Amino acid sequence: MESLGFRRVLRALRVPAASLIFGIISVLTSVPLEAAEVILINYGPVQLQLKTSSLEAFALNGTIDANLRTYLKGTTPSQQAEFRRALVEKANINPLQISRFFNTETGEEILTFFGEYIKIQGGINGKLALRGAIIQASLDPQGLTLLNFLQKLPTNVEINVNDVLKLSRMINLVVQATESFSQNLAQLSAEEAAKNPLVNYASMTDLRQAGTYDVIKERWTLTDPKRQRTFYMDVYKPRRWRSGQTPVMIFSHGLASRPEDFEKQLSHLASYGYFVAAPQHPGSDFNQVKNLLDGYSNQVFNRNEFIDRPLDISFIIDELERRNPSEFNGRLNLKSVGVMGHSFGGYTALALAGATIDFDYLEDACNDDNQYFNLSLLLQCRALKLPRQEYNFRDPRVQAVLAANPVNSSLFGPKGLAKIQIPVWIGAGSYDPATPFVFEQARSFPWLTTENKYLGMMQGQAHVDFSALDAGLTTLIDSSNILLPSPNLISAYGDSTMVAFFEVYIANNEDYRPFLRASYSAYLSQDQPFKFYVITEASSEELKTELKKYRSEHGY
């Protein structure tokens, strides 16, 4: 199920990206162009020609001429019908918005990537032809289809079969590596669980359920005058205070996201008596992407967010220290603050914990063709254009961090992550195509040198909650027969982890330490189709050994 599921996720995420594969764009143009007549297919010394007119005749009336017959030889009628539908199936794409996206640095990198596989005749990167064709096709009254796209290509293009086969092997290697290390983690987790003291978890507090504190939600607007940066912040606080000082946790959202997207999880922690703050990061949030699509920005995110995000969190702690005596009667414990982040927010959390950017390591990673399909590199590699200096965002008031699906491995590298000396929980998902488990979390976990470190992997977790996505993508995933865990199951695993981790390391409550063991993840996973695996420092060296072995055997 693991391999098939991840393979299906990759396939499903490529379908809306069919518009990327068949035309990766940037410049809106209305100048009439001479259409491509053939697609040249190179296989070693042999060059074949597939006529666009043959595809047109097949798509419109099912005619298979002598040219097309060569390529459809051996296919079944049902396969031919499926191919015919694919040629004329319309993709709903806003040509102006997609043009704006591919005029960004990130979009340009995607264009260049696909242009290496669909080249202009003569072997030139095909990004310019691709972008023009998809814009022309999306502006056409018929809308963007594969056939329309091919008809709008300004020149003949060529595809090298060996390059495509290499690409296919890369995809398979990612799938195989993900499956291999998921199984490896499951084994290591089981071995740790067998060594854990016996605990009757059924008789203990059920951390999957809300705590006993009613929660009040507020929205604050804050301005950091030093950076002239204004942002809003969602605050969750208990209606009544727990005895002693109140633990504080600050949450950092991911790229193109919002604090309110995580209201359920943050309310859950607040129900255990926590003061929880979730700031907006203005240069890398939902509004930033909306501004890009609306034409008010030319970047998916501002590069300075690598700096501003951790500074946002430190500024918030400063602001809470200022307000604590008058607004909270000194109840907030701001000498030991927890930070949690998702994706780009995971980078934020790790930076505050002490990890530093290793520019040399990052540059090597960004130039490494073996980093197959690590989409997070599109984000990480943008840091290379920051001024080359040491960025140390360590905030001593931050005493524990939880990073879910973090963007981290190439940015920090072994040297940068080794600087963290506080407790760290790394969360991962086996179906995550954005920050792939095998490239990001499994690889970087052994680099952490802190004694109190944990790696938790949820089977089937795919970076985001697909049930909360727009109806179009949700429908697409449903039609692809992808089996995904329910949002409730993912929440059960994540909420339990979050409460236990911060209770032990921020609230100093040792009663919750049994919940941080592999045996607890096994208890939560019993009778579930998608499991939750946890390992600690005890299994770190074994994981590191397996990674080295796999890399030497497969070259990943």
C-alpha cells in the first residue's frame, strides 16, 4: 500500500500539473506564430516523427493514419480511447495568473526543468516555446487542451526517449526509497517499543481529546517598528488559567498558508491550558500568493522571509514580555517558550532553535542532479541569493521546537543542524511530495546532535490536509482512487504528539513522558490502516547507517 499510495499521489499531483508539463509559461503573447508540424522523438541514433496533424485527426474523429499507427501499435481500444480523451480534455487555467506565476524565479526554474525534456528542434531548452504555447492555447475559445497546446507550439520540438526513461527511473527511485525508509522506520519504531516500559495507555489521559480548559480566540495586530513590519496574530488562550505559570507556544505557518488554517490544532493545545500565538508572515503567506496571482507581486514569496520569519517570533516574545505584567499579571512563562512550525514554518522553528544556514552545503545541493524531485529545493535554493553571512536566529527563550514537514535539510545541512542543543520533534508524512520524507526528514534527523530528539512519521500524510483544499483538486484526487488517511486520524496523531512534547519540555510535566515513546505511537496506531511510527536518539545511528547504505547502492 505504501509504494502504490505514494505513486498515486505523485500521479495525481502531476495531473493539474499537466498544464505545467505541456506548457510551462511566462509571457503573454498574441502574435500569430507558425505552428509546429512534428514532434521529433529521438531514441539513440533513430529519430521518429509524430505529426501534429495525425494527432488532430485522431482526436477529432478517431482516425489512426499510418504515422500514428506506429505509436499506437500494441495498445488496446480502451487505451486508445483514454489517449483520445486526454488530447481534448480541457484544463481550466487562468492564462494571466499562470503567466504571472511563471514570471517568478520559482516559475522560471520549473520552466527550465521541463524545457530540458521538451526541447526546441536542435536540442535547445524548450521553455520559451512551452510558455508561449500554453498561453496561446489557454486564450483560445476552445480552452487549453493537450491537442490545442501542441497546435500552438511555435516550432517543432524534440523529445529524447533516454531522457524520459531516466526521468521515469528517478521517479521510481524516489518511490522505492520512500517505501524502503518507511519500512525501516517502522522496524526501528517496533524495536524501540519492545524495549519501552509497559504502560497501560488506555487508563491514562487520552491526548486525542480536548483538554479541560475552555478556549478564547482573539486577533491582534502587531507592528515591529524596527523592521516596519505589520502583521496580524491569532491568539488562543484558556478562559481560566492553570495553576502556576502558563506555558506559551508560538506557531509558524507554511508557505502560502494562514494562521487560521491551523485553528483546530492550536485550539487543542490551548485547551490544555496553553497560551498559543499564531502570527501571519506577510511575505510568504496566503495573501502573498494572492497578490502574485492578482498582479501586485512578482514572487511566490519574498526572499527576505528567511530572515523575517524567525525575527517575527522573537518580536512576539518581546511583545508578550512587555504585556505580561499588565495584561496577564505575569502569568505567562516567557523564559521557556515552545515553537511549532509547518513546512516553511518548520524552517522557522529550527532556526530559532539554533540551526544556521550552510551556504556551501546548500549550493552543492542545488547543483546536485541526484536530488530527484525534492520540490522543497525550489524554496530552499532561493536562499543562495541572500548576502553570504552567518544568520544566527537562536532565541534562548525558545526551549523546545516541533517542526512538522519541515523545509530544512539542504538549507542547514549537517553542520547547521548540529548547532541545535534543545529538544526537537521532527514530523514527517510518507506521502509528502512537497518536503519528501526521504530527502528532508529522514536524511536530516541523524544530523541533529541534541540528546532529546524525536522523529515521527505518519503513513499517508501528504504535507497538507487534502480535505481542506479546493473542490477541483479534491475531486481529482477522489477520481484517482488515492487512499488517504482521514483528517481525524492525522489530527489524533498530531494533537497527541504536540500536547505530550510541550508538556514535557515546556511545562516540565514528567507525567507526559510515556506519551513520547514508540510504544505510544504503536498504541495509537492499533487497528488503523495508516500507522504512526516514532523513533528517538536511540535509533538515530541505525537510521544513519541505512541511509548511507542505500545511497551507496542506489546513488540517491
